[in-house]
Amino acid sequence: MKKRIPLFIFSILITTLTYAQTDSLILKHHIDALEQYAENNPAEKVHLHLNSPWYGLGDTIWFKAYTVIGNHHQPSTLSGILYAELINGGDTVVQRLILPLHLGMANGDFVVPYTYKSGTYRLRAYTNWMRNDSAYYYDELINIGGLAAFPTAVKAQTILPLNNSASSNITDIDVQFFPEGGYLVNGLRSKVAFKAINSAGISENIQGSVTDQDGNEIASFTSQHAGMGQFALLPEPGKQYKAKITTTNGSTFTVNLPQAQDSGFTLTINNAADSIYVKVAANQTYFNSNQNAPFYLLAQAGGKCYYSGSGKLLNPVFTTVLDKARFPSGIVQFTLFSQTGEPLNERVVFIKKAAELSLALSTHMQSYEPRDSVSISLEAKKADIKGVVGSFSVSVTDETDIPVDEQAEYTIFTDLLLTQELKGHIENPNYYFINNNDQARTDLDLLMLTQGYHRFEWKKILAGKIEEPIFKPETSLSLLGIVKTQSNKPVPNGMVRLTSIKDFFSADTLTDASGNFTFKNVNLPDSTKAIINARKINGGRNVKIIIRETQYPSVNKRNKQTANAVSATTPESVLAAMKKTYTEEQQRGLKNVIQLKQVEVKSKKNEFFDPTLSDNMKFSGNLNGPGNADQVFLGSKLIGCAKLSECLQGRLFSVIWRNGLPYSLHTTRLRGGGPMAIMIDGAQASPNDLDDINPDDVYAIEVLTSISYLSIYGSSAPNGALLITLKHGAGAADNVHYPVDGLVTYKFKGYYKEREFYSPRYESKNTSTVADIRKAIYWNPNIITDANGKASFGYFNAGSKGTYRVVIEGIDGEGNLGRQVLRYEVK
């Protein structure tokens, strides 16, 4: 079909703007520069789908990472490694995972020990390539351990700090004004957007008026959403304007508006439901000086040009209409260029379309009871009604216990289409996606006018001043080091061998002229015990080996008040549930402290363990308190072990072993129970995972067999439990051991081994008499649809009644994104 060429409608005459095929040398140069930049600097982004909107202490944060590249968000094959980090309120990385990416995807989990403090944490994820522009990091806030109690009256305030201080203590309010297109121009009516935020970085509602230097009121305004609003202004030569602002608490102050230019353009865009209306206007001064001069308009998204046009300035005002179908979903940048190709005006718009990937979820029953077996069918289709092969992840939670603020959720759409393209914090990002009315579209356009676009600067691209990326894509793990003599001189052409006996891995390399060596493709699991041998070219072993530790990116400090604030729009049900969780965690923590004190001072029954000598038992997940167990077995006694189950046989009191699984003599004799529960750093694992644990990584094993210690665990450990606390090294010094010249042992930071979410199975609803009080019902990150776009998955409800929420997200091979939410009642 032949392309239609849109016409710019002038007040006196009509001129034509052509598409990208124009013979304009300037446009061609700009498009070539844009494509070259996009090719050399492809944007890689990542989204983490979490299994829950927030967490309690002792929970596990399960996630699936979707790493995409380019403007079509195709699964990335550029990077093969993803780093995921849990960051506490002090901006310190408390856990880090190194995950292998397979077609852009990876699965992982963070265990949240009971020793952590309640508060707002951060999840950060990135590839090495993303370090060239940290704006593309996944960096989101999550609440762990609930929300501190707050006075009822505070709910009416703008924010709810976790430290219980009223928002009225935050007095500094910053108001910025943003003329559409970038500038106010004398003689041209312009839309002016504004945004008001307080010192915590949270929006504030304001109202006010605009006056000139003589005190004449020119316009009035009121914020309409998240501290944002807009008004129209026609600046006149020789006049200056200021805004008198009134806050919700009645205080007033004034802010000067940007100074209007005497000569220039305005670029106005009306982002309507199905079309984009573009208006370009030159004021009389500029028009008189530049009649017949050419101008250029270009629209790009993700480094790809989707519209370009050129024309001559034959009249001051012109408009055109563009069909939205030509643009992709997400942010599109419009730039107006002068006759010399200099960027003059810029405007970003958000193109919101129906999801290219339609997901349908259906259950096999109309209603459910506790402990029922649930089977859910998934069908994934594209807009052309064809089934697609895609990769998906699904989470199921009991929304009665874990209610969610849907407006504040981070989703595959918010992360990949919105938040990682804009500067600064965005409140309630999912509000713009779950609401499809005119008000939400207007509010989203305000966000585009006020938040800014960070992808690149045209001037640098056009001038060819693009810096070579510092960080290269990683496709595999490496180990680097240097070999020196005892007098610290480099050893050239030295022979170096890397060996991991347990993993059947061996590799050889040579040092360069400076003594440096590199082992590539060291795809070993985390905390692997590696041995590095080095010799001189003559075979001499009198050398030193220095391992170069990986340098991870620093953590950008976040505004403390922002990190500890909950929006006043948060539903009351969510606030109440988080408050309840916080209270429970505080009570549990107090109980643990008291019991730990008793163990340190009074208890003599555990001759194998003295908590006062331990730096690591603080990581114990024992709900009774570290050391409060029927037996504590220290990992230092596990010498020369291959399998953990074999090493523990005959060494744990009241524990017998069958086919490598532990059974409590006490519960087996009473009711013939199953194997004991296995918990690693407070997180429940499958008993079959026991031998996947490296015995060298075990600090202590706490054995629970008596009802006095097991009662607090309820249905999680009906047959007893082994609580395994792993070693937590203090830093690089803990990773290297130097026994002899020419040899070192090194704890290699390898790939994290994916764990499987534990989901119980019931033969019947009356099989177990122990309560099942799970809040996180089900998690599955590995759902793949077939050629017809179909897949299914199943699980068992918990023992509680309520509203269960099923959330599925995913992507197909072409980068089409999909998300769906299903709720059902358990009665």
C-alpha cells in the first residue's frame, strides 16, 4: 500500500513535509547519526517480576529477571550475566547474586533473615553493559518487615514516614515550571506544566496564580495529579512573570517563571486517543528574520527514527496529524531542528497502546475451598489472534493477608516502557497503565512534560562526541590475577592453572609481559573452592599469586525520607496489613533477644555451641532465637565431606536417615511422619536439596525435634526441622587462603544456583491436621507456552480462606510484553 504523505496546514498556504526518504542532507545526516549511536550503544533494560508486593522477615523474595534490548524490547543476547542485589536502608548491599542469563532471562531468590531490620529496602539489578548508563538499572523500593505504627490523623497528610514523624515536618517544597517544547517565546501562547515536590521527593498539592511585574494576574492554576498541573500563558515582550504558590497547609511563597525568549519556535503536541496533533509556531520576530528558511522535524524512540519531515518557513503557524499506529508503545521524542540542523525544541509523548501480547487465564472450577487442587490454563495471543511461544512467570498470593496497592506496583510495563526511560522517582507508576480513561491519559502527558527524558543529547550525537563505552558486555565469568616474584616483580610467560576438583573443572593459561593472567568461561557455581597454581617459565614455584577482586558499582544514595515514605493514596487495607506485619516482627524480635540472652547466660545443655563465641549465628533463622534448639552441630566438624547427608549420619541426636533424607525419631514413632523440614538461613527448602549444599559453606546446624521448639513453626515443620546457617564472610580477605608459594585457594564468586519454590501437595483436604497458613501460595518462573500459545500450571490452596491473586507476566521472542491478573475466592 502506498504511504500517505501528511500535509502541514498553514493559515495562508500549504507546504509538504516528506518522510525519512527526503533528499535533505541534514535529515539524512541526523538519521544516520541516530542509527549509528543506537547500533553502538543499544539500550539494555531489566525487569524483575517478584512473587509478592512486600515481604515479612523470614520470607524469601522470589523473582524472575527479564532482560531486553532495543526499542522492540526483544530478549537480550548481548549479556550473559545479571547481577541482582538487596540493599538495606543504609544504602549497603547486604546480598548479591550472580545469575546466568539464558535468552535474557534468569531466576533467583533472596532469603530475608529474621535478623534484618524492618523497613524499606531496595532491589537493584543490572548487567555490566548497563553500567555505562546506570539510569537503566532496575532499582526499586520494597518493604520488608511491615510498616511502623502511625497516628490515625497522619493518614490525611501527604506522606506517611515510617519513623512516625508527621509530613508537616517536611517544609521545603520545590516547584518547577516546564514550558512545552522547552521555552517560553514572546508573542506565542504556550502550555506551561509544573510539578511540586517536598524535601522527601514526594509530590505536594499546590494552587496559585501567575502575575506580571505590575501585579496583574495573568493565569491561575491548581495541581491535578501527583503535584502536577498546567496552565496557558501568552508572554509579552518586556514583561517578567512569577507564580504565587499556596500549599495545603496554607503557607505561601513565590517562584519566578522561566524568562521568555524574544525570538524562537514553540512545539505543541496534543496526544489524543488515536492520533498525534503537532503544531509548530514561530513568533513574528523569528519569522521576519528567517522567512523561507528550512526546518526539520524528527520523531524517534529507542534510537530508531519513526517519522522525519522537512519544510520551509513560509508562514508562522502550521499543523499536522500523525497516526499513532506508526509508533511503538512507550516514549517517543519529537525534536524540531533549525535550518543548520541545530536542535531547537523537544517534546516527549507516551504512546499507550493495547498490549501486543494478550494473556488469558482460566480456572477449571468456579469456586474453591482451602487445600483444594487448583489448575489454571494460560493462552497467549498476539494482536493478530495467533498463539505465540513465550516465557512467563506466575505468582499466587493470598490477598487477604498480603493486600496490594495496584497503583504503586512495578510491572513489566512500568519498568520497560516508563520508569527506566525517565529521570527521577515516579510515584504510583502503574496508575498510568491500569486506568484507561481520559484523566489518566492527561496525567500521563503531564508526567511527560515535567519528568524529562534521559536517553541521549542530540548535540553530542551530531557532533560525534560519543564516548566509547567503558564497560563491555559479559557473556561468561572470568577470574583475573597477577603473578609476581617474592620481590614484587611481574612474572612474564608464567604458567597458571585453575582447578575445581568438586566441579571437575580445570583450565590453563599464561601470564602476559606484566604478569597478568585471565581465565575466561569460568562458569562455576557460587562459593566454589578453586585452586590456582603458578610457576615461572623455568618451573620455579617461588612466586606470589594475587587475585583481582571484582569491582561492583557503588550504591547511589537515595533520599532517606523518600525511601521511608508511603503515599497517602495507599489503600487502608495495605497500610493495616503492613502495620500488623511490623508489630508481629517486633514481637518476634523481642522474644528472640530475650531467649538469646538466656542461652548466653544460663543455658549449659548445649556443650557444642556457645553463642558468645559466634559472629555468624546472628544469621540464624531460628524463630526460637539463635542456639535455642535440641542440638547445635557446628560446621567446623564437617571435615572431608562430599555429601552433607553422609557426613551427618550418626552425628545428630534423634535423627535417622533414609535414602539421604533426615527423619525425626520422635515424630516417626508418634505418627509415622515424613522427612524433616530443611531451612537454609531462615528460608524453607526441599529436603532433596540437602546434598546440594557444600559442607564447607555450613556454619552450624540447629536440630529441632521437640514440640517446645517446633510449635512456633506450625505447618512448616510438622516432622521436625534442620536449620542450616551458612557462613557469611566479611569480605575479600575471607575468600583467599595462601598456604604455600605458587598456590592459593580461592572462594570463587560464581553463579547462584536456582532454588525451587516449595509447594505442598495434599492427597485430600483432610490429610494434615497442621494448619497451612501460607501467604505466598505459589511461584513458578518457568512457564513456556507451546506453538498454539497454551500452557497450564497447578498447585494447592493454603488452609486459609480469602481472595487469591494470580499475576502472570512474560514476553515472547519478538519482545511483545504481556501481563494479566486473575482473582478467585477460597470459601
